[in-house]
Amino acid sequence: MPAAALKTQFESLLGGHLDWQSRPAPECVPSGIPALDAATGGLPRGCLTEIFGPASSGRTSLLLSILAQATHREEVCAIVDAEDAFDPASAAAAGVELDRLLWVRSAQNAEHALKAADLLIQGGGFGVVVLDLGDTPPATARRISLTSWFRLRRAVENTPTVLISVARQSNAKTCASLELACAREHAAWSGALHSSRLLRAISARPTSIQRSKTCSPVFTAAAL
Amino acid sequence: MFACLHGSGPLTALAFQFSPTVEQTAPDTVTFDASGLERLFGFAQDIAASLARRAGELGVEAAIAIAPNPDAAICAARGFSGTSVIPYGDEAKFLAPLPVALLSPSPELQETFDRWGIRRFQDLAALPPLGIAERLGLEGLRLRELARGEAGRKLLPLADPLRFEDRIELDYPVELLEPLAFVLARLINALATSLAARALATDEIRLQLKLENRATHERVLRLPVPTLDTKAFLKLLDLDLSQNPPSAPVVEVRMAMNPVKPQSAQSGLFVLAAPEPVKLELTVARLKAIVGPGRVGTPVLLDTHRPDAFRMTPAFVPSAPPSAPKFRLSIRLFRPPRAAQVALASGYPSFVAAGAIRGKILDLAGPWRTSGDWWTADPWLRDEWDVALSDGALYRLYCDPRGWFVEGSYD
């Protein structure tokens, strides 16, 4: 008996059409930016989320906000820092509980960073695993094969871990369930030039690309 | 049958080699239950000879006595030098010449014995029990029993100090880690089995490798929680040895495990999942093998104003409850800071070139002068600037006695 006939018979027996193909929507966690959460629904667990954009586009502030939210939920997080750019003081100021954060400094080696991220996901138990390629030259990041991203996506599937990749441009392509393209808006300064000038904040606009749904709220990261 | 050792040296260790029931009677006296040893050694004289031989090997200088009851053995060991074997029923006859002072009577009783002219065990043993009970009370009766070698009691045994150690001497030197792993696996399994038999786990594994060049290579593996996961032990030791290999082929492997009670904790229904401690230790060890030691851990901020001051700790130590998250502007650091060439205009930076970072300064804030540790050998002093470059990015620039540097980018 063909599969279609079997399916029809089974559905008639159960009394209605059954959705066999679609998977349940993943649980989402908040990023800490209400506008972004309202627009995207949060960051999906068991999926790869990609945050990319040029320098000073608010990627790191967004990332630290996500980590702060996760550690506030008493989850253990890990950051694989490919370029050794993570600043613990900034993270602590953003509310990240450093004693719930495992920091892996892979010293300008993207290949080691990928291996480390894979090991952390396989180890399990982490709420958020971050692969930070934010300062890795685009040419180097582009050399990471799509197979590696597929491997990471497969590894994180069916786990409660939120896998986040931070880079200058999109690398994971279709492997990412959610892409947040950050763009600079403007920097806010206060005081007169050459006297009491202060950098107050930067505004950034992340554009979310989640299947066919696109949104672009603005958030402001304050310096003080 | 009981044996007593009276003297100096590792008496307890010697006694434990012959019996599990050992009493530390006094600092210089150890008594143990020797019943059953005749099946191993033969007659009491043979047991005594074996004891004397082993004592010589261990460097113990002690009088050895074997008797049907512990107190007779103690009196004989304290009273006679060398080796004494008291046959069953001859205790009183054997102990007869010993001085009464050996029984440590109270000063009043000793005075009474002196007045009565009782100097030796045989004098005390010959006194009628009823008369002693009337005149000297219970203590007198006890001393008479001791003098006759009739006192019977149970030993107060010492707890055997638990040691989980094992060693394997190799037939030929092993150079590679892979064959060594088989030896390690054998030791780990044997020790873990003996720990499991006593419902114990371990939180520390000490490995000692004797090398062909007569050197010793020691490694200590500390675990975050007590466990008996033999596969994890083997993998951790393997990773550790691959990072810190011995300098020469291995000829002998010694391993010791620290016995501790296993961790017993009930997980809460609403407690969030966290990495399993042993699995996390294994993951961290693997990460260290990839990125190098000292580059994996939890950052701890140091109590100083010095920029980028932190240290790495090996494991998570969640202490305080988490504070409320705050959304703040963050910085990405360049480690080491990038040396920059800065053009000044009217005393303010106007152009920056530091490798790929290059541009005209459109806006700036600063200088923020900071310094510290001037009382130490490693002082620091710098002027910081926040600059917006023509490429659109915001950077932190600083100037110290060595020159200009770009410390990081605001992101």
C-alpha cells in the first residue's frame, strides 16, 4: 500500500487531517531589548542565531544583553572568543554574571574557535554558546565552510542551547534560523567639544531576517 | 591468640600487615589479634619469628610477645626484651618474675604492696582473691588477674587508614601515550572498583610515573566533584599527559586516589539544567588541549582601576544571586592594543592610523587621565580619548609614555 493511502487511512481513523511535516516552534528567550523581542519573538533555543554588522554597530552590546539575560535566568553560558576581544569589565557592567560564564580565548584562530564551539555544544548544559568572530577579518570568516556551520546547527538541534554567532558579515547563510543584521545609526555626544564632551550612547538598527518575516527596530546602547 | 609490640618505629603499620584488628594500647605499645595467623605461618614461634623479621625490615625496634590474651601479651612485651611466646595455661608461670610496678598500680596500692613485701607478679598472684577484694577493692582484684595472666578483654581496634594506591612495574619502557593508556585504564579500574566496594568516590587522582632516566613525572588531577567515572578519569589523564608528556620512557606507574564520600544531591524539578560537572571538566580539558592552558575559564575582575585587569579561574563558582541586567554600551578590546600613529591639531588628535583602522577624527571626547600602581614596580599612566572616525566606527584611543594605541572599538 502506498504511503499516501496509508496516511489517508490513518487520518480517517483518527478523525481529521494531521500535520506530519512541521516541527513544533522552538522556545524563544528574550534578548533584553523589548523592541527586538517584540519584533522577532526572541532568540530560538536549539537554533543558530547570527548577529552581524560592521564595527560600532551595537553587536557586542546586543550580545552582552543576551548573556546578561541568560545569566540572570541562572543559566551557564560560554563565549568562544576568536580574536580575544571580550572585555569582562564591559560584560560585568552590562549585568553579565561572570561566574556563570565560561570564556574560551582561541587567540586569532577561527578553526580552533569552531572546534571549541562544537565541543561546548556537545558537552551540553549551556544556556547560550557564543562564537564571537566579530573582529575576524571577513576573508578568514568566509573560509569557514558551510559544512562546518551545518555541523554546528545539527549539534545544537534538539538541545536547549541558544547558539549565537557574531561576525562582520553573514557566514552561516541558511544554517542560521535567525539573522540580525546590525547597522550604525548615530552616536550621541554631550557637552561642548574640547571641554566637557562625553560619549553618551550609540544607536543601532538590527534588521531581523527570520524566514519571510523582516523587522528593524532601533536600540540605543548607553555609555553610562 | 594476641600479639603485642612494645618499642619504637612504625608499630601500627607493622601490626596492620599481620592483622586488621589492631589496638593502639599506648604510644609505644600496639596489640593485635593474631588468631588465624597460625594457618599462614605455623606455630606461635613461627609467627613471632615472622614478626621479628618484618620488624627488622621496617626498622621497628620492639619487644614482641604472643599470648593467649591481650593483657598477658602486653605485660610480657613490656617486661621481657626480644621475643616471648606464652603457651596457653602457662601465663602465670611465665609472667611470675615480672615486677608489680609494670601493672601501673595507683600510688596508694603501690605503697600497700611495698609494705606487704609484694614485689613481683608471683607474689601478687599467690594472694587469696577474697582477702584482696576486702582490703584492696576492685582495682586490687584486677591487678591480681593481670598478674596471673587471666584477664580477658576485647581489643579496641583502630580504624584501618584507607589507602587507595596501586602500582604497575612495566616489563619494558613505554614511550608512547597510547600503550600507557592501557596501563592507566587497568589501574583506574582496579582503584575505582575498590572505592566502589566501600561506597566511596574520589576527587583527586595522583599519578606518579617513574622514568627510564630515574626521574619522576608527577601529575595531580583534581575533580570538581567526587565521582567514579572511570572513562572520564582516563580521558582527563590522557589529555593531561598529552599536554605535559613525560621527558623519558616510563618504567613504572603508580596511582593513588583520594577517597571521599560521593556527592549526593537531589535535583530540583525547577532547577535549570547546567553542565554536568565531570563532563564540563572533560570539555574544559579538551578546550585547553585546543587553545592552550590558561585560556579557558571564568573571568574574575581584579580590584584595581588598571585597564583590562582580570584573572581567569578554572571553574564556575556561582556565588551571589544574579543582579538585574542593564543594557550598556560595550567595548571590544584589541589584545594587545594596536600601536597607532596620531596626528594632532591644536593639541587634540585629528587623524589616526593603526593598520586597518585609519581615518579622520570627526568627533572626540577626552582626555581622561588615569594612573595607578605608582608605588609598585609596574606603574601605569595614560590619557584616554573616545573618538569617532570617518569610517563610522567609534574607538578608544590612549596615549601613554610608550606612544599612542587603539585599545578597542565601541560596539
